Amino acid sequence: MVVLRVRNLKELFHWKWFILLTGMYAFSYVEVRSITKWAFTEHIQLSFYDVALQLIGNIYLMLYFVVPFFIFQVTRHVNQHFNDVELIRFRSYFKWGINQLNISLVNILGIIICYIFNLVIFNLSLSLKNEWGLPSNIIHPDINSIFLENAFTTPILALLMQFLQLILGLLLIGSGLILWKIYIPNEKLLQLVAALVFIINIFSFKMFPDSLKFLRLPNYLTLYHSVQDFGNGYSSILLTIILMLIFCLLWKMKDFRVAKIRGVSAYQFGIMIYGSILIIGTYFMIQNFIKEKTSFINIFLQLLYGTHYEGYTYMAFLYYIIIFFGFIYLLQIRMIEELDMMSFYKIIRYRSYKKWFVHWFWIQLKSCAIFLIVLLLVSIVIWKTTLVNVPFTTNKDYETVGIVAYHYFVNGLLQLVLYILLISCLFQFYRDYTISLITLSVFLISMMFGLSFLPVGLNGYGHVLMGTSASIISVYLVILNIVAIYIFVRNMKIKNV
């Protein structure tokens, strides 16, 4: 776990913090003097939170003092402690990376203490009243609290979120440098990468267009820029956590040996990778609808539009393939192993082939149902954090909520089960699971040319939006599932009984 350890706290008692504190104090003095002079001229009473949010969220202090200091400390420590002795001591790259991240957390704690020291020095005489004090008609490019007022109900919440974003943003940079060191141990290259991160951090602030806002590092460090680019203060924090989880999974991958990752099976590791892809993919898809500020139902319809050839969009098609086929691929890893090891002993264990099939089929049904629930919950959470003040439904949506839910759960479950049965049947005939995946991919591509009668992608909302009845789709899928079950059971009986 990434936690503060007592033995690492000795890093706080070092002369390097005096250097950082001196630079931060000098910059903060000039900044506070500027905004207090402006407030005096405009006859405005600044609060503690106005100055605090300005100092902590100041992008220039972050770019030219805090970030390079942190990058230097992480790079130096990682290069010094990456050797055979350390790796033998921790027994895995992952545990070594976690230890380095703990050291980085101590450095972040030191940076936070320096910030708090400056806040205390420059805000002793200011009011601590927890409310936004500046008039809404005041416009000043150097006062962050003016722009954060619309995103947060209270200034203390904004201040806490700024601290959280700073901590997570620096941890993201540190975990990225650690990841590079794990895969490419060369010391000089890590120093070069650290320098490039610093340069990109500066240039992305001014030169990256809005289409590349996800690559602007200041969006992951300061709350003000996050609100400006993402429309709220939660999206960048969520994205930072997801990226850090992916980095940690890549640390684990370095320890990959045959089918185990230090107690984690290949199947479990696949679930972690797929879960990260699902969250990131859903997040980026929902980001496309921020400007529309529409209800969740409308976004969900577009998100799972599917593969219908009418109203076809590349992103919806790609999202369907990655999310649904990725899930089927995960199930296939265990399902093929189960079918390939099918024997008389397993039949004897369940006393009859029918009991084995019911048990196996029930597991597939539960897996599909859990997947649909998780996908729905992930979509709701990301939608809510991205579009904070948008209602779940509108008056126009009430008539369609039932149809949307029915098509998602009923037809979605039937379609996923059909995928599983198709793969199982094809594996029985060819004993090669790649053939089944290729066949389903051909079906999906064929749907782009109007072959909607194929049993693939019928759970997409494109069919319902284009006039096809959800109940008719259900009947069609039920018939296909019955046929697939009959072929599957009959073929298994011939080969194994």
C-alpha cells in the first residue's frame, strides 16, 4: 500500500526543504502583495480562502518551483535505489515501486508543509469565514476563487480538493517515472525523460490546443485549470486515479511469470486491465457529451448505440467492440479451459451431464448480469462527476426509461449469452478459440453493410432508435439461444458421453 512510513519521515529533516521554502516564500510574497494591492484599490475584503486558493493553485509557482523540485527528488532517489540488492530485498518490481512511491509521498508531504507554512504567514489577519466573499461581477485573471465559486459550494471544499489534486498529480508524475525505470533501467535515459516531463509540463500549459486538454499536465495539478478545461473539479481527479492504477498494473506485469503475478492469476490480471480500459473508454465517450449537458438517459443511448448501420458512428462502433468483446474474451479464457478439460470424471462428479451444464450455464448468466450492472454503475458515476448539475432524466425521457432498461438488461443478457454459446459451439467443432473470435468479428463488420439479421450487436440501442421493437429483438434472441443450446448440448453428448 502507498502509506506514510515512520522510517521514511527522516526525509523531512533535510536542508533541501529550506531551499524550497525560501523560493516559495519569495514568490508568494510577490503574489500576495499584488492581489492585496488590487483588493485595496477596488475596496474589496479578501478572505483566507481567496489567498489560499491563489497561492496553492498558482500555476507558475507549480511549474517553476514545485514540480521540478519533486521530479528531481524522485529521479535521484529512483536511480540510487534501483539495483539487484533492492530488488532481491523486495522480491518483486511491484513492491519496489510501491516503496519508491512511499518515498515520493514523503516528499509530497514536505511540499504540503511548505504550502501550509506560507498560508499561515500570509493569512494571519484574514477572515476564516467559510463562504465565498468576492462579488460575482468581479473579474480578475489572478484570483482563482472567482472561477471556482461556480464549481464548489464552499471555499473550504475547494481548498481541500486543491490539496487532493496536488497530491494525486504529483503521485502520478512519480509513478510514471518509476514505471519508466522499471522497464528501462538506464540512468541517463531516466534523467532525460524527467527533463522532458518538465519541458512538456511548461509547454502544455500554453501551447496544447483544447483537443489535447487531456495531455495538459497542469490540469492534473491545479483545480483552477481542471475546472476551466473539464468543466468541473472531479474529472481530472478521477482520471488521475485511473492512470495511477494502470501504472501500478504495469508494474505488476513486469513480475509476470507464466500464469501468475505474485498470487494473481492471468485471468485476474486480465480483469484488472479490462476494468481500467472500461473506465477510461466510458470516461472519454461521456466527455464528448459535456457541451450538450443532456440527461443520463440520452447519453446512455448514444454511449451504447452499438453497431447498427443507420446512424453509425465510428466511436460507438469501436466502444461496443472493446467493451463487449473484451468482456467475452475474458470469459473465454476460463470457458475454453473448462470445455477443453471436459471428461467423464467431471460428468461423474456432477452425476449427470445436465447438472454440469446447468451449473456451467448459471455461472455464465451471473457473470453477464454482473457485467451489465457494473457497466451501468460506472457510466452513472462518470456521468455524475462530469456533468454535476444535469438531471438523470427529463420529462421527455419518462416514456422511454422502461424501454431503455428492458433493452439494456434483457436483450443485453440474451445477446451476451448468445456470444458465449456461439464461441462454445465453434470451439467444439474446431478446437481453436481464435476461429470463434474471428467469426464474431466478421459478423460485426458485416453489420456495417446492413446485414442486421445477423445475431451480433442486437443489444445496441441503434436498433431500437431506428424503429425495431425491443420485444421482437428479445424473441429473436431467445430463439437463437435455444438453437445454440441444443447444438451445444447435442455436440457435447456425442463427444463426452
